[in-house]
Amino acid sequence: MRAIEDHYHYRVIARALALIDAAPAPGPSLEELAAALGMSAAHFQKVFSAWVGVSPKRYQQYLTLDHARALIAKRLPLDAVADLAGLSGTGRLHDLFLRWEAMSPGEYAQGGAGLEIRYGSFASPFGEVVAMGTERGLCGLAFAAEVGAQAAFADLARRWPAARLAPAPEAIAHWVEAALAQRGEAALHLIGAPFQIKVWEALLSIPSGQVTTYGDIAGAIGAPRALRAVGTAVGRNPLAFVIPCHRALRKSGAMGGYHWGLPVKRAMLAWESARAEAVPGRLART
């Protein structure tokens, strides 16, 4: 299904997810959701199920704490992360090919001096996205639904105090669309200190539809006592959703914090769980 290209349905589902997430339990009925979106119940059910993979009712079940706890109980171990060599490499996550490259410590210290960063705003199933990219790949992805577009832009821009910023959404659109659709190929230009990069690599190893804990990430990168540092690195992830910091939960199953707002995190986890259930074998590493 070509959800990323179908802008009408894309906006419909984004609005539906926002309505579902904002409503108190047990959530709006199918009829209430359809009416709010100006659609018949049958048509809305068809569109939602085709895009997300499950019915609106089933999706709402994925937004509960009980579901988060169930994911924690069967999470994928991150032991394999310890075997990752270096800070650069090539990986394939499900249907999305990722090529990532980490800046050298010297480049990181220079704050982007000599780099041109292109930026733009894009639609996503979780609201407006502000994206930035260098010639080597995406270097920033922020969700603006909760914090606002200006705050999201400022958050990304201050990571690059010496770079030249230029509005050019068309230059990075292909990477953004691939990343959001989880199909195709997206190049990433990771900007962070070595410890942060290790944490982000650990996050990249978690399949869509699965979660892990901050403690497991700390153990996987060989720093089992560095829970606070791991949490900080998770929160400083510059590429939301692509580097899936939303898949890190507290040991209890509680969501913990999320830099771009907890409603966005909950919607992402529910959306991924629904898609994983809808596609048998999707959780297998490739």
C-alpha cells in the first residue's frame, strides 16, 4: 500500500490517530471517529484498516499500559548489539534500508562548520515533521505536533551552531518519505558523541513492533550502570522515529519521557504494533 504517496488517506489517518490518542478510555467508537472525519463508518473502517493494518478498535488496545507491559515481557534481547563493529555500517531494518555514517569527533566538535544543511516540513502519520539533512543523509527529524514547528526547528538547528541552514525540502524529501513509510532507502548522517552513537545503534537494532528497556540498552553497550547517561542519549536522539527512541520503555512498562511528547510516542508504538500484527513475519531480522 502506497500510504506515503496517498496524501488524502495519510492526512485522514494522522487525524484519526490524534483523535484516538486524545480521547479518554475506552476511546471513541467507530461511528464517532467516522463522523469527526466526515466519512461513513464503513469507508473509514476500510481506509483505517488498509493503512494501519488493524481496525480502529484493535488499534486503541495498543495504546494501553497493559500492551506496553506485554511488549516488555517478550522484548527482543539486545545482546547482538555488543557485536556491532565500529560506528558506521550498513543495515537493513524490515523493508527500509538504512545507510548510516557517524561524524568524526573533530567534525562533531566543530558544530557543523563548513556544512550546508537543507531543511523542510513534511506530513507524517504522527503530525508535522521538521527534517534536516546534509549531502550525506538525514541529520535531524523532529515531530512538531506537541511542541510546535518553531520549537522543533530550533531544537534541531541548535545542534549545528556553525552550519549554514537552507530551506530545500525537495533535496531531502526522498529520504524523509522512505524513513516515514519504512520502505526504500534512507541515508543517515548521525551527529553525536561516541557514547550517544552507541546508544543510537542499539536502538536501531530493535525491530518495529518490539520494545526494550533503558537497562537493557545500557547492558548491551557494555555500560550496565549508566542508566541515566543512556536515558540522556536516548532523549538527545536527533532522528526521531528513524532511530527508534520511542521503543525504549521503563522496566515497569511505563512510557517514561519522550522529547517530542508522550502522545506521539504512544501513537508510534501502537501504529508499529498494528503493522507488525498485520504482516506475518515482519519482526524477523533481515
